[in-house]
Amino acid sequence: MDQLLDPAHHGIALVDPATEAPQHRPEPSRRGLLAAAGGALVLSAILPVRAARAEAQGPAEGAGALAPKPGTRVAAFLEIHPDGTIKLLSPFVEGGQGIATGLAQIVGEELDVPPSRFVVECAPPGPDYAVVNGIRMTGGSFSTRSSYDVMRRLGATARDLMIRAAASRLKVGDGELTTRDGIVLHAATNRSLAYGELAADALKLKPNEAVPLRDPKTFRYIRQPVPRIDVRDKATGRAVYAIDQKVDGMLYAAVQHAPRLGTEPETLKNEAEVKAMPGVHAVHRLPGAVAVTADSWWRARKAVEALQVGWSAAKPSGLDTVAADFSSAGMLGALKGSADPGHVAEEEGDVTGAFARAAKVVEAAYEAPYLAHAQLEPPSAIARFNGDGTLDVWLPNQMPEVFQAVSAKVAGLEPARVRIHSPMLGGFFGRHFTYDAGNPFPQAILLAKATGRPVKVLWSREEEFSRDALRPLSFSRFRAALDEAGQPTAIAVRTVGEGPIGRYFGMLMKTPVDPSAVEGIVEKPYAIPNRRMTFTKVAHPVNIAFWRSVGHSMNDAFYESFLDEVAQAGGQDPFALRMALLKGSARHRALLTAVAEMSGGWQRGPYRAEGGLRARGVAMASPFGSETATIAEVSVEGGEARVHNLWIAFDPGSIVNPAIVKAQVESAAALGLSSVLFEQIVYRDGVRQSQNYDTYPILRREHMPAVHVRIVESGAPMGGVGEPGLPGVPPAILNAIAALTGQRIRALPVANTKLGAV
Amino acid sequence: MVNLTINGRPHAVEAEPDTPLLFVLRDTLGMTGTKYGCGIAQCGACTVLLDGQATRSCQVPLESVGSQAVTTIEAIEQDPVGRKVVAAWISGQVPQCGYCQSGQVMAATALLKQTPRPSDSEIAEAMTNLCRCGTYNAIAAAVRQAAA
């Protein structure tokens, strides 16, 4: 998402429909009702829509005025209560990344209220919250960096309103007043007023356009390891997720999806028997699924699993649908076999000439599998139609306005009649975008409509594994030209496949190159003078997804592994080669130096350590506006890789909460490790072969290495935090395995290869 | 009607005898601190204590609970060991998304009730619940802190 949302980035532009309506609708959908709600609606929901602005007037703005710039209207963000607590309506949803605490720090710093007094909730849909370059989403590691300035200003604006309201009340000049921890003080007369007493008056004042911000030298909360505001609730079971919610009179629903995406229920053999099961309300047919509504979820699940469903036949073959013979191996073959030259994603210098003059050419092809998100909270949704013609939907989501638009379409209502409630997420990692049939909320809406009751749909873990949208299986072919000295003079990369930006936001792309398919391969910091990267689109028939660090999650593994192959072919140490290729970038050299120092000095190995031989691999990555340098230490036990240490030097430019940043980097590293060692969704005969965590192994405690994180604040523009810790980890591990065993793994995950004894 | 003792209080519930205790807790009794993650005893998000033993409640049919005392996350701070575990979880800032953490806290409490000073390998053996946010190192550190 990074590049999509950066308006300055070449090739991508956000289109304002008021001035430049896109000419091309998304291609006609083959994915049925829910997909039809996808593209155009996504577009209308995420772009700044002028017509909607008339509805956005707050009490502080006069009638007829244009809606304020996102992130500026205090009343849309802050409720200041008489007891001194503050409710912050957040543009972002909290799902473990710590954004609720981070925003409380940023706003609290300027408002002069301790973060611990904040209660943070994800705001309902509305134009005030479109603070990510004019749109609203929780993703792309965008939350803090996109909102830092605007949220500081919001806090300062609110504080200024408090001071002016107090000045009026106390009949003194603004300049005579100070604030402290949510109180306005008049030192001369020793009088004070709490924000809670002033809030009602303060919000009637016209906000000052230019309020001074606090001098960073005096920060008390920003840049401090402030404790997370939600930790006690999460340690005591009191945190409320979508799955925990209940509304009066609701029915529970469980579903059974078609084994193959795109097929439909045709016959229900034992419908009458199932209807007679305890607690069953009704049996329903849905697009691509059957459902049972009942008075408890367990009863609904037992009943729906007892249903004997005859499904329509899938197409026998082909890649335009999930055909009866569809397989991940076949899909990979299609990517490998494509003859389409594609489009240039990056070109510099004279690649053809460099290869013609090369002393040596290195070639390698890399592949990565489909991946599931496997977040611990299974998806659920509650839909309730109200007597006044409105609809409430409670659901996990990363983009409320888009879910509102799609919900409205499914319900046949105007979006303004749909309220979206966005509770805390039990992990997300990119899971909670709309993804056509990859989410239960359309089912909840259809079932609520059918039953006339509120309905909560919960997908069992098995149904989640059958319909989660997947990190796309991917393939890239690399070539490098080396000179006599073993230095790379040219690199050419051909990437074939499809990325989620192209799938879901393709109408926003100005070029045919999907940035989410090539990120991690283009725009590298290395001084290789001649470069040519291409992208060839081959669409997947399966639902594809954003997955923590998106294209970087596999592409950095490919590129940085290949760079080690180049080093080897040129007879160079991989660390030294990187250092040499980074000669033009002090920032990257500093980071590489830092990670070497953290690990006790670069040594590739193999070397003897407790329990046997170990070796190390190094990798760099530049994801989401941040920079990382990673070193992994690996041994082999029983043919399997064991990672002992990960050292990560992380430069996000500047930070808000060092403890949260370190926790996020460690978390991302764990996911990178999990993916590279273990994870894959395999299709055979059109059906996924994983149903639960027993058939989709994820990182367990016994495989968790020590993770050492150092934050390097270079002062560069603030980068992302949630995702960037991941992409350096898979290649550092792959490079360490190669150093230890001589085996260069080019097909992920590592678990598919039996590692040699060392 | 089945009689249960949960967090020291009697409850009479009506559900099929094969209903997993997990869903009795969550849906029948509204005690949603115990989480559904996988339903096949892989992830441990549903961990409760049965007579003090960490148990994955998705695999406990209602009919098998009998007179065993059920302790859930909702009452964990009423237990002195549980209170120490929660305090260690907070001071160590363990949770990220938090979804698995009820089960982790229950597993840690059961471990420390039986083994007040666990070794690292005993921690590794007892703390097998999955965490997709990868908080494993923070969990182990918090267990050691609660044991100290």
C-alpha cells in the first residue's frame, strides 16, 4: 500500500472523482455478487468525495461551510469527560500494533493530558478520519507516520480551545494561563479549571488556525516507552473483540463453504433433518456457501456441518476460475511459463550492453507459496437492520468506509444508512480488507435480511482456512552480470504474477505495473548501475490478499538471496559486497555497521557453537519508508533449520514509542521467520490442503529465537513500523542456511527442503 | 440441566452434553474472556483451569466437567498466583493483539501453581499456546518474573 498512497510516487495517482472520474471500471467480475461490490465501490468509498462533505458539518463550523481538512475538527476526535478521562475517536483500528497508545501519546503530548487517561476507540466512517493522504485505512504501516503531524496539531488546537474557554470563564487574558495534566491554571490567582469543566464551552469556540506546537525538547510522552493503554484488559480477558460481541435478539450462524471457490449449493439432501436439530432456526443458501441460523453458535455449526450439500461443478480446467484441477503447482507453472514480456517497472543504464560485456552471468529463479494470515481471532460479523431503515454492522476491519460501502451494496441501502462498528482486532496482518468472498460480513447482512433478526456469523477455523484471502504465490527470475573483479554491473529481474493493489485498487494505478508485486525488487539502495525490472501480470483465480509487508514479504527474500548468490559467484563476502554497493548511502552503511556491531562483528561462518555448527546471513530491506539490516544465526538439527538469534537494526527515521517499536519489530520478525520456515497453502484439485493449525503450522514457542532490536533514528522522514521488521528476516535466514549447508533454497518454505547434515 | 462450578460459583446450564465447555462459557454464560481460536486444541486460546490444571476447553465436552472446579480468566486475579502472573504480564507489556493472552495467562498460572520456580525447559514445556504476534520471548520473561 505504501506506494499506492504516496501521491508523489511515480506511476500512481489518487484520482479525485469530482475532477477526473476514472474512465475504466474494474473488469467485469466473475466472482458473483460480493465481488460486484468490490472495485467501483472501493473507489467511491476511499476517495475524498465532495458530495459527502455537506454531511460532515460539526458544531464548530457554520452551516454551508466545507468540511474541514481531515484530522482538524476537534469535536470529531475528542470527548472530554467530567472525570478527566478523554475518549479519542481514532482514524485507526487497534490490532496489536499499539496505535491506540501511540495516538494517546501524540495527542496527549500537545493537549497536556497523560496518555493513561485516554480511552481510544476506532471512529465510525466519516471524512474527518481520512488522514492517510486523503483516505482512511489501517495498513501500509501508515498510521503513525501519516497522522503524526495532524494529530499533534489536533491536540494543540484542543488545548488552545481549553485555554480560551478558561480565559473567558476566569475573565483573564489567554497569555496568563498555563495547563498541566488536563487542567488550565491561572497562577496569579491560584485558580484552575479542569478540561472536563471547560469542554462544552471550548467546543463552541472557533478553532485557531495556527497554534504553536510543543518544543520536542520538552516532550514528556512522545519518544518515551509509555505503557500500552490496553495491556491490563488484554491480560485479564476484558478486551472485547468482534467475536465477543452480542446484540439483543440475535441469531448465531455457522457456514459451510463450497469446497471450491466459485461453485454454488445445488441440492440439500437432508435439509429437513437438519432443520429439526436442536436450536436450529433455519437453513440458508448463500453465494458459495450454505448457512444455518440457530440459538447458539455450536448448534448452528453442528447443524451446518451435518448438511449434505451437492455443489455445482467447477470448470474442469483453466486459470480463470478455481477449476476442478487447479493446483498451486499448476499456478506456479503458469507463472514460470508465461511468455508475455510484461512492462518495465524500473530501468536504468544499458542492461543489454552490460550483459554483453559480462565476465560472468548469474541466473536464478525464486518462488514463494500462497500464505494464510492465520490471525488467532477467527472472523465474525454481526448485522442488524433497525426499524428506522438503518443497518448496524460490527466487524473486524481495516478500512471502515469501504466496508460501509460494500455493506450498503449488499443490503441495498445508501451508505449513509449503514453504521460500521470497528472493535479491536485479534491480529490482522492484512486480513481485514473486504476481499470479496473472503469475509463473513456479507453473509451476516444477507442472513439478517432473510431472518428479520440480528445475525452473528462466525467462521470456524476450518472455514477461515478455506476462505481467507492469501498472500499471492509468486515467482521472479533474476539475472546479474559480473565484471572481472566479481562486481555486479547489471541486474535484470522478471516478476510474473499479481499483487493485491492491482487486484483491489487497480483503478487507481496509472501504469500496468503493480507496485505490490514488485516492491522489494525495485528501488534498491545498491549501486548497480544497469538495471531492468519487469512485471508481467498473470492473475490468480484465488482470492489474494495484503499480508504483513505485502510484496516485500517474498521479494526481499528473493532479491537478497540472489545478492548472496552474486557475491558467491564473484568470490566476495556478502557483507562486504553490500557495504561496497552502499557506498553512496551513509544511512544504509550506518545501519549495516550497526547490525554487525550488535551481533559482535560480522562473521559468516560456519563456526562451532553450543550444540554444533552455526552460520550467519545478512540482509537489508527498505520497506514502507523505513530501513532495516538483519543478521540471522542458524544451525541445522535433524534436517531442519533452527534459528538462534536475529539481530535487527531498524531505522524508521524517528519514533513515538520505543517499546512499541521494538515489540513490533520482534513481532514482524517472528512472522517472517514463521513464513520462511514453515508456511504454505497448497492447492490440489481446486481445494486447499490446510484446514487448521495442524495442517498449516505457524511459529511455535520452541522455534522462537532471541531477537535483538536496535532502533536507529537517522532523522529521515518518519517511516512505517508494523511491517518493516519482517522482510529482512527470511533472506537473512536463507543466506545463513546457504552459508552453513551450501544449499541455496529458492523455493519457499524451507520446510519443503531436507537440509543436509553439517 | 448440567451443574457447573465456575470461578467458585454454581451455574446451571442447558446445552447438549457434547457441547464444548468453551462455547458454554462464551455463548451460554457470556464469559467471553476465554477465546475460540482453532477448536482442535492446537492453539490454546481457550485454556481454562480444571481443578487447577491448564485445559483446552474446546476439547472438554460439557458432560465431562462434572464436579471439577472451572477457573476462567475472568477470576484469575482472585488467585494469588494468577494475580502475580497478570502483574508480570502488565509490567512486561506482553500482549500485542492480545487475543491469545487469556489462554497464555491461564497456562502460566497453572504452571506456577504446580511449579513455582520453573526452569526454562519447564516453561517451554508448559507454555505451548500459539501466538501469531510472536510474543513468545515476552511471555517467557513474564513467567520468569512472576516466578521470582
